[in-house]
Amino acid sequence: SATLQLEESTSRFSSAIWYEAITQKNIILAGLGGIGSYVAFLLARMHPLRITFYDDDIVEAANMSGQLYGNSNVGNFKADSIYSMVKNYANFYSGNVQSTKFTDASTPGPIMICGFDNMAARKTFYRRWKNYVDTPTDSDKCLFIDGRLAAEEFQVFCIQGNDIRAMELYENEWLFNDSEAEETLCSYKQTTFMANMIGSIIVNLFVNFVANECEPLFPRDVPFLTTYDASNMYFKVEM
């Protein structure tokens, strides 16, 4: 039965302190490229209540150099392809597919994760999340994650809804304009192993955030900034 399949697909971690809480989470995931495609797969394996996927791009053959797509996806919308993949590989059927851009008119939510490749989209996504946090709500249940990926290094910004200091730091130092962003060679923008890695770190942060809602014996770390450089295999976190 479908229920039995669901139980089997989560049986190896269903006793974790965070499992039941994750099954009640609504997540908005925008940008389904190198970052978002892997985050979608890893999140879907945990069976949250719902994931809303945003991306208006079409899969191209070049995307297979660093994104979780195959030949059969070429020519299709990324959002449709990702949802088909998580149904097949994660037995996850609670997706809301939006083959459009996330805009100022899009509906925000408490947990929003983005993997955009431009600053303008990040600003819009963050602005909508910040507006949601500023409305009467449980701000400590809100989480914003921004992943930034190059071929062999990445940054992940993680902001909790009740952390005013992190919001100010992110807004003042890290939401710069696209003209200030560092350009990379067009043939050196993505690698699959780093896309997979940043996806794992983003989901790890999400899990730690949810675990802390479950009154663990020892609180888990949810750092504001996590960076990694593959050339020297150096991790750095800033709280």
C-alpha cells in the first residue's frame, strides 16, 4: 500500500527527534539549479508536509554538468522534472509545482530556501520572507537559507526569524548588487560534487533548526554562515 511504502521509505530515520516535526513543515524552495535540485531530492526524502518548487527555467544538456537532471529532462521545465524525480526516488507526492519566477506577488512562508544565481532574485525572495516574519506570527518558527555556489567553493547563509542581528548583517553586508558579484568563467561555474555537498549542508541546517524545536538535550548549531573551499577542504562557520 502507499502507506506501507511511505513507512518503508522513512524507516531508517523515523525515530529521530526531529522526524515528526519535519513532517509538519511547509517549505518554499526557489531556484532548482545546482543547489536547488539536490536540496529538493534530500528534503523530499524526509517527507515534509509540503514543498513548493519555483523555477521558470527549462532543462538544457549543459545543466547535467552540475545539476540533478538527466537526458530525459532536457526541454522540460525544471520544476516539473524535479517533482517527477522526487516522486520516483523519494516516494514524495506533496509537491506544489510553480514553473514561474518567484516575485513580489508570490506567497511567502515560514521556511524559505533559495539557490538563485543572481542577487536580484535573492533580494526579492528575502524581502518576501522578511515581510512574513514581520507579520504577527511565531518568528522562532521561521527560517531563511540562501545558498551560493561556485565550481569548488560555496557559502550558505542561514537566518532564523528571531535573530535580528543575523538579519541586519545579511542585509548590510551580503545583499549587494549583481554588479558587485564576482564573475566566474562560463566553463567553470558548477561541479556536481559541490552541488551535492552544498545541498547536504543546507538540509543539515534545516534539520538542526527543526531539532531545536523539539527540546533536545543539547541544542544543535545553526550557524549564520557556513563556507567551504574544496581546494584545501576547509570548512568555516560563523554563528
